[in-house]
Amino acid sequence: MNPFYEKAQTLESLIMDWKTMAPKPYNKCEANPYTRTRVILMNGTEFEQNWFMHMFSRNCPDNEARRELALLRRLEKQQQMLISALKPTDETALEHTIGYEQLAVDLTAQLAQHEPDMYVKNALDFALLEDFDHLYRYADLMSMDTGAKAENYVGRYTEIMPGRPTISHHRHPFDSVKYHIDNKTAELQTKLCVGIITAAEQQTMNYYMNVNGFYTNDRGRRLYQEIGMVEEQHVTHYGSLLDPKATWFENLVMRQYTECYLYYSCMQTETDENIKRIWQMLFEQEISHLHAAAKMLEKYEGKHWQSVVGSGEFPKPLMLTSNIDYVREVLSATVQNTACREGYVCVNDLEGSADFFRYQNTVNNDVKQVVSHTVIEDHIRKFGEDYRFETAKNPIEELRSRVKDNTDVGRTKTAILLRG
């Protein structure tokens, strides 16, 4: 599939009425978990595009170009609002959060397994274990606050158990900045990957930032606050991989191409026929957006779209699916790692004066005040053990206890890991 060779519609013809922007939501009790995660993914992708074009317009002195961007941006916003309406009104913020973290785990794992650039793959594997642990913390909060079992929301496709403990995720900002890719030499799969994961993590950060103040108890508010801060790190982490040398118009084309690829992937893999028809419609619209962006690239910079995406032929569709074995492999091999400037290192190998320890000593100076830890301890006090869904024992022995939360793995030099 090459979207550049598909027929485009006029942009004006894509303006929607209110009825079109109010689709039938999925049924939270019947929908496949990956239908929910695709909705979250595409909402985040559209948000990324919309705000990118706002920033573009604010840095563009040409009003003709700004008007073209305004039309394109309005059409993107229509799509984003339509997708937001697919979330049913009876799905709570916490239920939706479980979908966010399942998406983070299975999207990251899928991208990592198909990523040809080892540096980018390592960045994915590193953050994967952190989102995996976030799912576990929110699941325990859900168990306490509502009595619901998160395994039912993830369809048992994704395990729920400790990863690298969230308390270990808090690092100095300097350690979140990585080497960027070069769009002129990077493979198309890599360029797609970096854009997709940055948008997805940004959407998660924004969601937690907005939800935390509306949660109904202080424990939940503080958990959203803490994990929201980690998501800010992840946005910096992934966003720093993007090529800063790309021009605004080159970025516009790459982002539109990424949207086309994702809608095509959703269309190919969706199991809900109603939602699938929506992905089809939005894919067809996105083709027109892409063609318009390509014309702008040629008009304002004298460049052809092939200079950005090569032949334009899509890679294999992105599939959201279970990745239990892969996550276990990464957990077993890298759980004790932390970030150090542009690289990753076992905590045991860090100098005592490292920024990581200095930041930890400031932010986590009183472990009893770190809510990602206390939410597990609260669950243990209430029910006698934590909540988790495992297909086998955790591959890290220090993370197997159901009656005590570990705050040392990935954080202190004293954590001697036993794998098996």
C-alpha cells in the first residue's frame, strides 16, 4: 500500500457535520481490549499532529501557509474529537487508564521487536519495563477503590505484576536526553517508530496531567501525579530521538504519513466492524491530508515527498497483540538498569555521586511518602496480598513477594537479583 498513489479528496469536502463527529462508542463490556487501545493510540496521534501544527503556525511568518495549515489542522481536530467520542460514557477514568497502560506495554513491545536500530530498540525496552510497572500500580488502586480486577480489562493478554518499581523511575532530567536519529539515513520503520511512540507517551502524560485533579481520593490523585511525572520523562526520552534537523514542512509530511500508516494498520487489524468502518473513513481522509502536506513541501521548500519517506510503501501493519514472553525476557535481562546521560547502565555500576542517586535522595527522601509504593502496601494491609495477574512466577525473585513491595530493584546497589 502506497498512500501517495491513492486518490485524494478535496480538503473542503472533508469538513464534517456534528452528526458525523458523534459516532457510536464501543461497548466497554464487549469490546476487545485492543479496540480500546487503538482508540487511545489514534487519539494521541491526532493530538500530536494538531499541536505540532499549532507550533508550526506560531513559527511561520507566511500567512498563506498559515491558512493552509489552519484548514488542515481543523480537519485533524475533527478527527481527534470524533475518536474521543468513541470512549463510552460509562467507562471510568481509571478503567480508561488501564487501557492507556496496556497500550504502552504492548505497543512498545511490538515496536521494539520490529525495530532495526538497536539504539532505538534499547530506548523502547528501557521504558517498557516502567510502563509495565505502572499498569500494576493502577491495577492495585482499581482493586482497592472499585473491587474490579484489571485482568478483565486487559483480556488477560497482558500480565499485571511488578516490573522495574515505579520508585526507581525518578531520574535527573539530564539522563532523559538521548541521541537523535538522522532522517536521511534512518530506515522508514525507525522514523515511524519514533514518531508513534512519542505521540503515544505524550497522550498518556497529558491524560494523567488532566485526570489527577479529578480523582475521587487523595491516594489516586497522588498516584496519577507521580506516574504523570514519569510520563514527562518518557516524552523527553522518546522525543529526543526525533531528528531536530528536519524542517517544519518535512515534519508535516512525516507526521501525515505516520497517521496514514496507523489508520491503515487499525483498519487491517480491527475486530469491531463499526470501529473498523471509522478507521476506513479516517484513513481515506488522511490520504488527502498527506497529499496536501506533500504539495506544501514542494511549494514552500521545493522538495519532493520521496526525500522524506522514500518510496512511500507502507511497512507491515502495526498489530497490537499479547507480548507476555517478550516482556518477561526484557524484565529478566534489564530490570536493574537505569538511564545515564545518553546510555543505560546497571545501577550497581553507577558512581555514588551520580545524578541518579542525588535526584533519588531529593525526590524519594522518605519512601513512605512515595505513593506508588504505599498503594501496594495499602492493598496488602487491606487484602493480605497485592493484586496481580501472572501466567507464571515473576522472572525476578525479588519481585515475587505478594506481601511486601520492593523499593530497591533498579534503585539501589544493594539489590542482588536472583533470576529464574
